[in-house]
Amino acid sequence: MMSIKNFMKLGLLAVSATLGIAKMTFANDPVKIGFVVKQPEEPWFQSEWRFAEMAGKDKGFTVVKIAGESAEKVLAAIDNLAAQKAQGLVICVPDVKLGPSVVAAAKRANIKLMTVDDRLIDGSGKVIESVPHMGIDAVNIGKQVGKAIAAEIAKRGWKMDEVAAIRISYDQLPTAKDRTNGATEALVKAGFKAANIFDTPQAKTDTENAFNAANTTLTQHPQFKKWVAFGLNDEAVLGAVRAAEGHGVNANNMIGVGIGGDLAAINEFKKSNPTGFFSTILISPKRHGYDTSTLVYEWVKSNKEPAKLTITDGYLMNRQDYVTVRKSAGFDN
């Protein structure tokens, strides 16, 4: 007769074998990764999705695209992904203060979490550094914008005192604030009058809301005939440019420099006649879509956690050189 001690040993061996099989089965399970974005209608996020799907096809995993325009939709998206047995998530949240809720929801669902573009913060306003993140150096990208504007002002021979700036702001988003603060700093350092930089808050980070905000600023300061514009993204600057056109400020008297360099900027550069949207800083939705989803895939498959912080670069381009710049940065045109 088998002793109780030997029986327990056999039982432990059986449990260990079962766990080993379970781990092996999980390792061979198809990988499913969620990709949640805050504004799915924007070209930038559409490109991120497209490149994430490209990575999925290349590496052999499934990408579940979900719009997360509000806190409710973000948490519902995580529940949805849990129900679909997704193992990973790349997310750009509509409000970075959702950090603790998103981290907790992902942990409950046993989903590996990585953020892109906007970094999560905790209840005290501090960055949640434990969550891997891919973003850009927002302040330096902003400084590139300011330097580009200052260089074009000098090239055109404008007097700094006669030029006004529309700062399309969205200060509740740290990335947006860092970009516009960087641009402001570079402009002032180049000799631009700080008093001539008009803060122009937008309600949402799209062209329509930027247009409405800029229209108010232009109406309030009719004494200025020469303008420059900068903001969080290309859409913000395009809104300012369209508003300026409505006030009779054409390409000769407007210098708008965006951030993004995706479809919105390209379509503007392709117009037969130049507009006030003079140039943009190209950042890579491919890296932010393809690389992030690949990193999460490798995390799921091989338990190789991504770096806590990955920073991507930006490249200045305009209507004359955008094709060349995009190709040199690894884009197909």
C-alpha cells in the first residue's frame, strides 16, 4: 500500500507537470494585443493603428483596435480585451490622470500594459514610471518648432516687434504643454516679444477647436498683420492657419509650424498654392505603432519587458523637401 507521504509526492509531481503543460500551452497560444487611442478620427492615431496591424502581420499576432475617447470607454475597452483573452495593451489615454485606474484594470485582467504618446500620472501628478512608455522629447520638439519659426521670420526680413504668435494651448495634457512651452522658450530666446505671444486654449486637440480658439485671438488683436502659429500637433496649427485666412492673413503673412508630419501636413503641402502652414516636425507613427505593439508582443511571448522609457526623434520638413525627409526617416511615400 502506498504511504501518504509518497502519495503527496506523486500529487505534487502531477501538479507541477500540469502547471508546466499550462505554461507551455500559454506560450504557444495566439497572442492578442489591444491598441486603444483617445482620438481615432485623427490621422496620427489611424497611422499608429495601421502600423500596429502591420507588426501583427509580420510577427504573427492579432491587434484589437479600440477607441477610448473617455474614461468610461477606456475602462470598458480593458474589460473587453480581458473578455477576448488579450495578453497585452498599448494605450494612449484621453486623460493622463486616469493612470491609477488604467494600471489597476490592466493588472486585474492580467494584461501587460504599455503607454504611447501620453504618459500616465498618479493621483499626486507624478509620472507612473513603472509602466513602459514610448514618447517624444516634447520640450525639445517644441524648441525645434520655435527655432524653425524664428529662422523663417529672419529669412523673410520681418521685424520681431511687428509679429504676433498664436500659441494653441492644451495645458491639461503635459505633452502639449511641454511642446508649446518649448516653442515659446525658443522664440523668446531668438528675440520674439513675449508680450506678443497670445495663449489660445482649445477645448479639444483637433482642427475645428483650434480654428475656433484662433479666431478669437485674431479678432482680439487686429493691429497685427503678421502672424506665426504653433501648438500640440499639425491639426492645431492648421486650425490657426484656416482662421487666419478668414481674417485675410495669407501665406505671405503667416508662418505655421506643426508637429506630426502625417497625412494632415502632407495634404497641405500637396496643395497647388502654398498656405500659411509652412513646415512641420515629422515624428514617427510607425515607431509608435509598429514598435510598441512589437515590444508588447515580445513581452508576452518571451517575458522580455520593454524599456521603461523610449524617446523618438523629430525631423523638420516643408513642402519643398517633405518627400525626401520622409524617405530618409524610413517612410514610404
